[in-house]
Amino acid sequence: MSGMLTGMRLSVRWLCPLFLGVLWCGLSRAVADPQEIVVSPADDLEAALEMVPEGGRIVLQAGIHRPRGALRLERAGVTLAGEPGAEVHVPEDFQADSLLTVRADGVRITGLVLDGGFASSRAIRSEKTTRDLRIEKCEVRFWGKHGIDLDGAEQLVLNCHIHDCLSKAEGIRTDAHGVVTLHANGLRIEGCRISNCSGDSVQADRGTWQDVEIVDCDMSLEPLVKSMGGFAEGDLVGENAFDSKRESSLPRGKVLIEKCRMWGFDGSVQEGNWAALNLKENVAVTVRGCTVERSQIGARFAAVRRGSPLIVQMEDCNFSRCDTALRFEDMREGSEALTPDLAVEDCRFEDCKLHVMFVNYKRPAGQGSWQPPKGVHIRHCLFDPRIRVGLSTGETRLLQEAGRQLIKLGENQEQDAPRRGTGSSDKTTPETTDTNTSTGDRRKTAEAANDSGPVCPSDDDHRGKVYRRAGGKLHCRCPVCGAVWTVPDKPAKPSPTTPTGTPAPATDKTAPGTKPAPSGGKTPAPASK
């Protein structure tokens, strides 16, 4: 007990003279804040969790705290906070399922480093009955199962760094996810960096979860900087940035992935089809304003899996330097076949070996011209330098026909379309690259900006290009920063020499210096249709 008292905050610590030492204990009880317990590395953290009242606060001082065993937070409204430099490490030979299990509502965990030493365990786990859990500004590292495993309602992981969750069994990589859920109802992951997990950065596993949101996060794989977790220095270990699973007998699971950056999912120490976005089974996923770079597969669509059609709405995303940007699988034909709803709109693709791949699909038997599978809609996208399609055939004529049809049917655009047929279609436009490996922000400039083009809403010094006109609007793209926006399409006034009744040809350029109204943020809103 005396060890715990030394950890309590006292407003008048030095008021007792030495000759009143017999009164010290009583005085400390009177003046200490009963709602706050301060724990030093030498104190018993498990005892503090047992003593803290509802709505109380436990503050861990700087240093390494190594509890005697697994920890449980069982009182509502408790905050577990770390001062700068406070770390919680698992005890030696730790065998429990998780270091910290949350079993109460309104819990807050903030400012801690949680180090697992690659124990086959989780850092934090919430039970299905918990509500309103907030994990903020924590570093979760070196776990051999998962970093954070949440199953309650209204769960928030905010501004955390989750990395190097690695697992290996009998020499084979096994799953250790950054954040995983089976039964969460309302899980939001925001402003987080999740990297180098031997499973997925985020996985919605095959349970009853609902309403998962991933917003403004970096999810990535990079070669390991040193040997750890059973893997060697330089190994690239992991699967997907996001992976969805859902039984067809359950209500459809809803997912939002917005303004995220994903990169590095382009290889592994284990063979497989690794994707930044592995979208499958009974889910409805919205992907908006994201970037995917250097991945084996940018987005993998399992159209019909486990008896349920996939629903995806993807818009205003950038894909670059992927082996395959979009991969469509499990496409079915026939009157009784389930039809997915897979829409990719207003996206940009560059430097990919294949832009679109249809696995085990050529076209329905007896069909005339090539058509995309039912339920697949690729619209208003820009392919740089020109679209490249993969089918279950090597027939050049059919591949070319499929590319032409995707461009035509979806009102898509090719970056070098004006040069096609001139003998220079095999030459790409000179590019400049600005690389920032710490954030994954790797921008490419397709060509120099045109001084006479419309002003970019992201930067007044940039001039955009018109890549499509539809619905009374000019759809513009900035070749410098990649922003897209629209301006009204104002037809040119008839020339004085134009015969009466003959409309003057429309122009593809807006007046120099024209700047559209901002969309409310630095990234413009996707073009409306």
C-alpha cells in the first residue's frame, strides 16, 4: 500500500515537518486527489487498475513499466495515460491472449508505448460488450499476434503508430494484423500510421462487424530495417493494407476508406496475390480520395465470393507503379448468375504494367464486340500513357478491342491519346519524380503545365489541362499535383464569318486565369456526372 501512496499526486507534499511523521500517512490520504493515481516504473500497475475508481485517471511516469501479468480495465470512464517516455512492456514468458483487456465503457488510453517483444499476444483487446473506447497517440509495436483487436461499439483509434507486428510459425509467415475486428459496431481508425504487419494493416474478419471507417491513414510495407520477429533484415513481410471478410448469411458489412495512402504491397517473403485493397465477400465498400503506389495489385475485386455479390464505389483515387491496378475476379455469366456492383470513377492510373485485369474472362460466348463483365463500370478515368488490359487470352486483337471498348463505353481518357497513330505511341512523356518515402507521397508530373490552362484550385501557380467535357462542364486535371476539378463549359461565341445557323466549334480550354470555386478542402471534390 505504501508503494502505491508514493505514486499519488499530492498538492501539499512538503507541508509535514519531520517531527510530524506519524501524521504523514493520514495527511497524504486527505490531500491526495482520489481520482488520479500516478504510477512509477517500480510501482504495481495491476494494483493501480484494481484501485482506480470509475471516472478516475492513472498516469504512468516515464520509464519502462513491466506488469506481473495480464491487465484488465473493468471500471467505466477510466483514463490510462502515459507521460512522455512511458512504455509498457510484456513480462517475460508472457502467455496471455492480450496485455490489456478492456471490459468497461468510456475508457480512454492515451500517450503510451506498448511493446510486445514479439510475444504471441495482442497489445489491446476490447470485449464485445464495451462501448465508447478511445485509443489515442499510442505507439503499438512488436506484437506476435495483432496490435489492436476491437470488438465493442463506438471504438476509435486516433493518431496512433502501429508497426512491426510480425509472426512466424515453423518457418512460415503467419498473420499478425495491425488493427483487426470480428464484432465491432462502429470502428473508426483515423490519422494512423500502420506499417510492416505480417498480416494486414487492417482486417475486418469474418464476424458480425459493421460500419468500419479508415480515414487519413498511411498503410505500408517497407523492407525490414533489421532482423526481427523471425524475419531477416531486408525482408518484405505482409499481405494487404485492407482485407474484408463477411459471411453471406449476415447483413452486408459497410466500409469507408477515405483520404488514405497505401504503398509497398508489391512483394512478400511468401507467394500470393497481395493487394493494397483486398475487397471481397458480403461487403459494401466506398473508397474515396486515396492513393495506391508500388503494389502488386492496387485493388482486388472478388466479385462473387461465398455466395454474395460485392459492392464497391471507388472514386477520385490515384494508382501508380502497380503491377496490376485493378484486378476483377469471380466474374459470372448467365441468367442466374449473381451480379456485383463495381464502380470505378474519376480515377487516375499511371506507370502500371496492367491497368485493368479480368481473371478467367474473355467475353460471353456468341457475343459480338467485346463487353466488360456485367456489373463492372469504369467511368471518367484517365490512363497514362494508354490503357493496358489483361484477359484470360493472349490474343492481341481481343486485348486491343477490350481497351478500346473500356475507353469508349466509360468515357475514359488516355493521356497520350492525341499522339496515337503518329508513330510515337511507344514513347512516354518525360517525367519528373518527387519521392518522399516516409509518407508514401510520390508524385509524378506527366508533362509541364500549360500557362494558358485553367488555374489549379490547389495551387495558383499550377495550370491544368482539360481531359474531358461532359454535362456542360470541362473536367480538368493538374499535371503537376494531380488535382481534378470542373469548370462550366462556355461555348465560344460565333465568329463574325460563321454562316447564320452554323454553331461555332466549342473549345477545349477555359479562359486563362479562370479559377473555380474551392470545394471546401485542398483536394477538390470529384467531378459530378
